Amino acid sequence: MKRMALAVALGLGLAAPGHAQELVVTPDPQGPGETLLPQGEVEWGYYCLRCHESPEPLRAQIAAASADRTGLETRRWLGVFLVRHHAPTPEIAVALAAWLAPDPE
Ligand code: HEC
């Protein structure tokens, strides 16, 4: 249990833009790891949900406002916006921007 909490803390703390997009814990260190939630979703629940009922209208708004931007430009704009708009740290702003405006699969 201790190990799992640590893995979660590391996953949240060290995620860099463009790298791991998912929160992965490895309950069994021999095992392949288990994806729990996409990174950004936990932050959303903690920092955004109390005012925004659902991310979907925001995703639509972001897409409409970003027709002329690349995915990277959209995430950069969104990250800067979120630093001023309730994201407590730049890392959390980046995680939320990646979650709200991912590149199409
Ligand atoms: C205290 C309430 C509150 C909190 C907390 C909050 N928001 Fe907002 N947010 C608003 C309001 C009000 C608006 C403007 C009206 C709207 O577009 O819904 C807004 C607008 C937005 C927009 C639209 C920006 C645009 O120009 O298109 C985005 C994206 C957004 N919020 C994301 C977030 C995210 C992500 C979080 C969590 C870090 C968050 N908000 C937390 C109240 C809040």
C-alpha cells in the first residue's frame, strides 16, 4: 500500500509535458502496471469540478476557440490560461491542458 501511494505521488509530481499522459501505478512491482485514470482527471475532480459540472462543454469551447491553432499551441494557450484560472501549480495546469486538449488519436 505504501509503495502504491508513492508511485501515485511520483506519477503526479514528475510528469512532464509530452511524456506520460496517464497516471500509472504498479501494485505488483513485477507486473506491467495498471492504468487507473488519465492524468488530468484527478486534478479536474479536485480543482475544477466544483464550478464546472462537466469537461465536455469546455472541450467544445476550447475546440471552437482553437480552430486556427495546432494542438501544441492550444495546450500552450490553455496552460497559460489555467495558471491564472484556478490551477494551483504550472504542472497541474499542464496536466489539465493535456487532458482537456489532447492530440487526436
Ligand atoms: C470558482 C469557480 C471556477 C473554478 C474553480 C474553475 N473555473 Fe473555469 N470557469 C469559471 C467561469 C465562471 C468561467 C466562464 C464561464 C464559462 O465559460 O463557463 C470559466 C471558464 C473556463 C474555461 C473557458 C475559457 C475560454 O476562454 O474558453 C475553461 C477552459 C475553464 N474554465 C477551465 C477550468 C479548469 C480546467 C479548472 C480547474 C483548474 C477551472 N476552470 C476551475 C469558473 C471556475
